Amino acid sequence: MWKIEDAIDLYGIERWGNGYFSFNRNGNLVVKPTKKDAEIVDLKNVVDTLSNKKIKFPILFRFPQILEAQIKELNGAFSGSISEYKYNSVYQGVFPMKVNQRKEVIEEIIKSGKKYNMGLEVGTKAELLAALSIELSPDALLICNGFKDDEYLKMALNAIKLKNKVVIVIDEFNETTRLLELSRQMNVKPLIGIRAKLYSKGSGKWAESGGESSKFGLTTSEMLDCVRIIAEYEMLPQLQMLHFHIGSQITEIRRIQKAVKEAARVYAKIRNKHIDIRYFNIGGGLGIDYDGSKTSSEASANYTIQEYANNVVYSLKEVCDEENVPHPVILSESGRAIAAYHSVLVINIKGNKNGNHKDQIEILGNEPHIIKDLYDGLKEINIKNYVEYYHDALQHREELLSLFNLGELELEDKSKGELLFWRICEKASAFARESGNKSDDFDDLNKLLSKKYIGNFSIFQSIPDFWAIKQLFPVVPLNRANEKPTEYGTIVDITCDSDGEIDKFVDLKDVKEILELHDLNNSSYYLAILLLGAYQDTIGDYHNLFGSANEVHIIVDDRSEWHIKHSVDGDRNCDTLGYVKYNTSALLAAFESEITQALRENRLSKSDAEDILKNYKSVMYQYTYLDI
């Protein structure tokens, strides 16, 4: 008997959901934005309401309260570690804008993090322009990273004149003199940081962004030269931050511990030169568990936020105490851990392909022997002999193809043979599941029988990291989790690209190549793709000119009633055409000219011309995705 607990275990939802997601007794996906059991959003109910309001799919749901909860958890973890290890300073978070530059997201993060003096990190002039429009708390930091030209530096220095607490991090040695010269010219004393290029590296997909081959940071000799130059400009009191970063989504806690110890030694040696560095910035890298395995696999992390905080605080304190230097303020740029959980993409399924083997087969008795052999196999297969009969069917299929290629079978015979073969496979697969046979043969058979579920979305726009770097994201049914899934499938999008397919899925012990799904049975079927809040929003592309999805921001009150806090229309066809330099007015004018020419040449009636032009104008301003 299938139970909700079976679905929760099958999809691993409580292993990777971090307390925010589950299924209810109705089989619907629920979201707990505050992690309180009394404050639950039934996402299927939300979807039904929005469908009635004619809001079209795909829809990206954001849950601002999850951002707040993650900020609270991160600050609470460091606060607990600081108290436990008697660390004599504090922790301050800084959100890196590159993780999610969306205005609504940034504003919510700063609002929720104000009591923790949450700051922002920027890496480009555009991000700095945006950050300067956000009101930070007085003690919050605005950290300027990345390669910098004079305009970037001038803007950061002007921000200091406006009383912003700006730290300009020297990421590349040649920035040192330019920063100091501009500071002198503008009569501004910036807070200066230096980014160390550590020997230590992270782990996982982005390990190479740290270590000696890192694109950013100063070597030991460059740091010493940098300090010397700053001293020559009489700016040593302004050198207040040591920064390092060993990679995003670090999967192994020991790599973090090793890097902190190395950087702590650098900090201590600089402090012993009577340079009063105040901030110790450990950069980003705090990983989240996409697959729920709690391992050092690329889709996971073998530690919790609390373990991360414990390792940072303990390792830093140990070195500082050995070197007899003050404990610095700990900063981190933990963007993924804050943002990833807060957004969920819901897609509707248009249909599926493959596996339509339900056509009637009429056996007349005069068919070639290969058809009779396959028909006999279909009649006689059972739970005792299914392995043998499946292997026989594989041989029969090879013979079927050989006979057809030799010209000894008609198309009708080939069609009958193929249908009989697939029906034998379906029966064999069902018997294998019933008997618990998980051998490689039947794993391969399940892949062979799997269907391609056609999702109304673009992988390239909404989950680009899956296409680009094979980052795994959890995929679950939005509803019907109280029914046992009877199908296996992959998810294909509606772009004209064979890469537009989700064919890797999270699993506890491995990566699944097919996902357990439900028969479509002529009813609406929805899937949710989760943990999309980090990076996916702004690195998506416009393959086939599919644009951004409709957005709905949901909050829940203490009576478990959900409310739409904010909604954002997705891109229309005219919007995406504009991104590739097509002017809407010019397109309409050109099309109207074609219509007029067709009328002159009597190729169109007046009514047809009016209908065609009306249709063209209507589609121009419609959502880029399918209206199912």
C-alpha cells in the first residue's frame, strides 16, 4: 500500500529540503517558509488559484520568508559558535549580488538582515550602481571586489563621501597604486582590503577557482609589496580587511578548515606588523545539499551550517590565540546558502513521448515466424520466466530488424513485431518491480521504456546551470504524491535543442537517469523544480527567444493563509525580440507592408488580411511560452 511517507522517501524531499518542503496527506507539495508546521503553503492550491486567474505557466514562485529564515539560521550558527568558543569578536554577513541581482530579492535580504548589519558585495560597476540605491544599516559593509578600472574606483570612493561604509578590496596588484592615487586626488580615505591567493583550494565543481591558479588574489610577495606601497602613501590605518575565497559550493568541511587556518596565519603575521586589520573575510563557498546525501559529492556538502560556523570560529581563534593577536570581525559572503531555497519553478506538462504501445494488434495467423514467436512470448511471459522471455525478445527484435533490412518483411509486419516487443518489455519491467529485481539488465530496460515528459519551459532560461555544468536540482511532482508513480521519465523542454532535457536527477546514493512519475491520464500534471534561487535568475539565456517566467512572490501568515506579496510578468515575445535588436514598431510596419502588398495583388481577401494582422499583433504581446 503506497503511503505519503513512501513519496517523501522516494524523492528525498526531507533530505534536501532543509525543513522547507514536504508532501501533505493530499499528495500536494507544501512549502513551510518559516519552518513552522502551522505556517504551510499548499502549492497545488496556489497553482489552482493562479490558473483560475489566467496566470500562465511556467511560474517561478519566490518565498521571501525563506530568505529571512536562512539569514537567521546563518547568523544564529555563528552567534552560537562565538559564544561556545569564547571568541572575542562578532560575525557579519555580506550578500554577494552576483548570486541573485534581482531587485526584489536584494531588498528582501537587506530588510531581513538589517538587525544583523547585513551588507552587500559587488564585483562590477553595474552591481555597485544597484547597491548604492539600497539603504544599508549604518554598520553594514559594502564590499567592492573584482577587477576595477578608474571609473569603478571613483564611484566607490564617491560612495565613501556619502558616508557609506565601503571596503575596496585589492584583487589584482596593479590596482594598488591606482586606488591610492585616486584616493589622494579625491581627498578620500577608503577602507582597504587585500585578497590573499592561498595555497589551499576548495572542493567540488569550483575547486579550481581557489588555490595558486586562482584568477583573483595576491601572492605572498605581492601582499608584502602592497602593504609597503600603502605605507608609503601613509594609508596603513585604512588597511582593514583580509579577504580570501577558495571556491563556490565547497563540498568538504576539511577544505574550509584548512583554508581558514592558512588565512588566519596571514592575518596574524600582518597584525604583528602593527597593522590593525579588523575584518577577516572568508568569502563564499558555504555549500548546500542539493541531493540530500550529506556527502562530499558535487551536489552535496558533508557538513551543516552549524558545523561550518564551528570550524571557522574554532580554527581562527586557535591561530589568533597562538599568535597573540586580537580576534577579528568574521565576514562571509555566503550567497548560495541564503538564496538557493527561496525559489521554485512550477511547469505544466504538455504531454509525453515514447512508450505508446497500446495500439491493437491483429494476428491473422499468416504472419512470418518472427511475429508468431514474439506473440507467443507475450502470451506466455509470467513472473517466473520473465527474465528468460525478456532476453528472448531482445534476440527476436534483432532478427526482426535483420529480416526487414533484407527485404523479407513488410512495414505492417515490422510494426506488429515492434509493438509485441515493447509489450513484452513492459510486462518484464512490471514483473521485475514486483519481484524486486534491480539488476543492470532491468535498470537498462526501465531507461529504454522511460517516457519524455514535455515541460512547458526552457532549461536554458530557468535552470541554465543544469545545461552548462550539469548542476543537479531536485524535481518532484506538484501533486499526486499519494499515488504510486507508475512511469519512468525524463523532462524535455520546448526549445528546439536536444540539450533541452533534464536527464539527471538527485538520489541518495547515486545520480538517477530517470525519474519516477505518474501517468498523465488526460488530467493536468505539474512538476516543481526546486532550489533555483542562486545564480539561475541572471545567467539564463534566451535560446529560441524564450524569456523569463512569470513570477509570484508568496508569504504565509500565522493562520497558515498565503498571500501574494508581489508578482512580476514574464517576458513577452516583443520583449525577447527587443533583446536581439528587433524593434517592435518596425516589425509591425514591415508585416503591415506585406499584408498591403498581398491585398494589392489579390492574394488575400480584406477579412483574411485583417485576421492575419490581428493575430500577428496579438502574438507579439503574448507570453513566450505555450498556452496549454
